[in-house]
Amino acid sequence: MSRQDGRARRVSGDDVDDSGATILHVDLDAFFASVELLDHPELRGLPVIVGGREGRSVVTTATYEARAYGVGSAMPMARALQLCPKAIVLPPRHDLYRDYSARVMSIFDDITPTVERLSIDEAFLDVRGARRLLGRPAAIARLIRRRVADETGLTCSVGAAGTKFIAKLASGMAKPDGLLVVPPAQTLDFLHPLPIRALAGVGGKTEEALLRLGLRTVADVAEVPPSVLRSALGMATAERLHALASGQDPRSVVTERVEKSVGHEVTFHEDVTDEALLERELLRLSDRVGARLRAGGVAAEGVALKLRYSDFTTLNRSRRLPEPTNVARRLYESSLELFRELQVSGRPVRLIGVRAERLTDGAPSMSLWDPDEEWRDAENTVDALRGRFGADAVTAASLLSPRPSTAGGTRHPGQRAT
């Protein structure tokens, strides 16, 4: 979490020159605390800290109102309450934060396939390929901020630049709830007046070493002879800092190459209480997950069910499979067992999802007697027909009856590695 409290916030106007600023860094504002405020709107505008009160608990995050008192992440809770005695302390709910993070990341996946997830609340996006469809980088950044707000109730800050380092710096300066674009031609004008602590990797000891050399700004680091930096910091650190201070950062946005899980989920326009309809939806979702596993040449060692009720209570249940599989029928039967164990009993359901977990490379192992042989052959045939005639050419007969209306249907952003 950023240590700033928003008082030095910088944002760009609508007429900013965003040409070439195709790398975005998106950072959710005071993420954990903001999620908590969705459930506690009466606390908006008040200093709120997320963390435990007991023992040696530390601050997980805090609202900007609490940061104004000097409260920061990883600070001992006792110290935080000394600085801000009137703060409201809420215990963390990590399952809820992961759920909101997945929803936000799915929005990013909608914008561009080139997404590098850095943590639960931030990511880099390369939007070069999205410009033709969605417009200029600043317009794409505004679209992201609007969708995150509309679809989750959260706010995010975005930095847009020609490099990852500058984009991340810019998003921090735009907090909270802002957009700052740094045109590549203006990179050094933006960067050089900043204090040396702005350089990535400059902690306490490195800062002390640079200050002893009389270096106080990024411009100082860029202008000092590299040999002076090497003698004080060592070759690797000196070369990296000199490059960053000169506006050089060749790193590209790197997407996750190896999926850890494959999932599909649907959010219904109207809550569903009919368990038969929900079970049919499980079959539909399992069919899509199985098809993706087979297309990727991988098998799953586990399956997970996600269920969200009308009051936004979200349950996740998972189990290990007897052996790795990419057969949709096996995924469906396992997810159905998990669903029935929850005993929904007419409780309104808002969202349901199926996820294949613990993926392994290659085809599933088949024993001498393969109980899934007929299903596997049938599904491979369906894959071939769909590949020839389209994804909707063949489907299970039980899925031909009307299905519950969904918010945009099956969420394609749910097809993500998590």
C-alpha cells in the first residue's frame, strides 16, 4: 500500500498527450479497506484500519483518512492506534478480498490479453493491441476506472507511460481515484525532480549511500559518473539505478504463461432458487472447463465450486480428484457433489462457478480399465465437431431447455489463471 495520503495527488487533464503511453499500471485504492467500506458505508470518511487488535498484530491497510495521521501498512497496530486513537479497526476477510480481486482482474482481461498481475490489487497492462478497438491509452484507462467502479464499487488509480517503472510511479502519484499520464517525450521532465527514494529498489541503506555522495534527486543519480555509483553500490545496483534514473526500463509486460487453474462462472440477472436449474448450469460450466482443459493438453487433479448468495455471501468448496482428468462429466459429477453438500435448500443464488485446479501437463493417466472411456470418446468427438462447425454446434440435450438469464452470460473473463 502506498504511504501517501492523497494530499500530493497529481492527475492528467482530458487533453493530455498520451501517444506512446501504452503501458498502464492499475492499483486499487486502499483495497482491503475499500472492500470493507462496501459493507460498512456508514464508515466512509472516517479513519478505518484493517488488521487484528490482538498481540503483535500489524496494520494490513488503512483508509486515506487514517493515513493522514501517519498510519501505514505493516505498522504495529499499537503504534497505529497511538497515532490515530479514533480509528475504527476491522478484522481482515481475505476470502472476500480474493473474490473482489478476481472480479477486477477479469475486467483487465476483458481489455487486453497482455496483463501482468503483480499482487492481489495491482497489475500492469500493455494496451497497444487494444487501441484500435477501445481508443487511445488515456481513454482505455478511463474505461478501466469506470468499469471497476460500476462493477465492483471500488476505485483504482492508473498510471500510463512508455515504461513499467514510470507507469507505476504515476499511479502512485494519482492516488486516490486518479489517472496520471506521462508522455514518453516528457519522461525525464517528470522523473528528474523526484527524490532518490522514488527509484525502485532504493531503501534505507541505499538512500544513505546516495546521500553521502551528495545525490538527492533522480537527476543527480542520472548525471553522476557511473563509476562513482559502482564504487558506492556495486556494479549491478549501480547500473540498474543509473538506467532507471535515465528513464530506461526495457522490461515488457509479462503475462502468466502457465495456468494454475481454469474456471468459468455466471452471474444471474435475477437470483435463482431452483436447484435443478443450478445443477444444469453446473453441467454447462463443467462442459466449458473440460473443453478448455482438452484444448490446452492438460488435466486437473482437483475441482472447485464457487457459490454466491443474494446477500453476497460467497462459498468456495474444493476436493481432490481420484486421478487427473479433463473429462467434463467427471468435473460435473464432482462439482455436483460439492453443490449438494452445501444444501442450498431454496436460498437465492446470485453466482455459480466451476474451476479445475492443480493442472498437470499432458493427457490424463488412464488405467487398464478406464471408467471415463465412453465419456472421453464422446467429448473428443464433440470437440472435433465444434472445431469444424462452431462452439454452439453440439451441446448436451439437457442444456437445450431455457436457462436463467445471466449478467452478460458466462463471464469470459472468468477464463483466467488464478
